[in-house]
Amino acid sequence: MEINSSELVPGDVMEIPEGVYMPCDAILLNGTTIMNESMLTGESIPVVKNSLPYNDIYYNPKEDKQFTLFAGTKTIQARYYSGNAVLGLVTLTGFTTVKGELIRTMLFPKPSDFKFYKDSFRFILILAVIAFLGFLIDLPAWINNFKDEKDKTEFYTLIIIKASEIITVTVPPALPTCMQIGVSVALSKLKKKHTYCISPNKINEAGRINVMCFDKTGTLTEDGLDLLGVRPVFFDKNTNKLSFARLVRKMPKLAPVIPEAIR
């Protein structure tokens, strides 16, 4: 019986065909399969999956990954030695699968606190303490100026005004607004370059990064790697910096470029 993959529920037994992507997490019941899990792990090396052994040990999805077929992975080969179809027991579907949890974390990322914002609040708190100390220092002088006045209303009004002035001067109220304007300008510039940021609060941290290193994984290279060209690196004495030479796509033209790159 054939049904739509969206109708699968935990507990169903399904056939594992070759050349298809798994629609759910399942336990391999018989035979062996070769899976491409580069979508989840980033490794392009195929992984061999064996059937769950028949014993008294309880199945643990975290420890028994060699018996688990994950949603989103591709079945390269499915083989059962008796000639029957390879079967799997559905365990998880939808957002409860490993792939679903990954997508859910991308759609609804957990809030993260950066040291930059913690330091900003500490800085504002220190400024507030300084303003309060300045208020205490000036308070005796204000009391002496108004100690002979019978109407204390003007005295209290002056105290409130002076305290507000000190706090306003010490702790700039426009600081959060200026920071938000800077983030908005950065977002607009990124959008013009077709770069979309799902977490604007990380822009301030990104501005402090000098070097970004990326790991070459199977999600980028798949099973092979094609050489586009070579860009020699040379040291420019005029600018006292490292620079890249022009991209050379044809290998016979690489030889004249190498002496030129070494300056």
C-alpha cells in the first residue's frame, strides 16, 4: 500500500527504497543501507546503517545512531540479502525529527546574551553611580543656600531639577536610540547587498570580528571538489601588505604569474 509521506505516523512500517530522501526518522528493521548524511553532519562520506539487532537491549536514539535513518538523508543503497524489501519503523516525524529540530532552531533561535550588551549595562550603571555621588556632594551646598527659606517648595523643585540634570548629563538618554539607529543603518546596507540578517543584535558583535574561518564540509563540496583556478599571494612592498594576484584558471598560464607574484 502506497501513502503520502505526510501521512506517516510513529509506529508505521515503511519500505526503504534507493535514491530517495527519508521523510522521517526510522529504525532499520532488516538489511543494510548506505546513507548520505551530508545535509545533517556536513560530511560527504556515505554512512553504512545496519539493522537493529534482536536482543533484550532497549533502543536508544542517541546511542544507536548506526541503526537509525534520519529525515532528510538520502538512501544511496538499500540491500537485503534474502531478496525482500528493506523495512524501517517510523519513530519521529515533522519537527520532532533531527532535521525538524534543526529547522526549528533556525526559525526560532534561542535568545543569546552577548558580552557587549552586558558591558554596556555595566557602563551605564557605573555612570548612574557617579551621578548619584555627584548629587550627594552637591546636596549640602543646596541645603545651605535654602536653609533660611520658609517655603520649601522651591527647594524641593530645585533638588529635583538639579538631580535630573546630573543624571541626564552623566547617563546620555539617547545612547540606546543611537545604537538602534546604527543597527538599522547596518541592516539597510546589508539588504542592498542581498544579505539578510535574522538576528540584528549580532551586528554589533560582527563588527568586532577581524577574521572568519569556515570549515570546508560536505554541504559545500558534496562528493567532489572542482578547481576553479589559482590566486597567488604576494607581498606588496609599497603598501606593506599581503595581496592576491589575479585569478588564473588555465594552468599553463600559471608559470608566468608566479615570478610576478613574488615581489
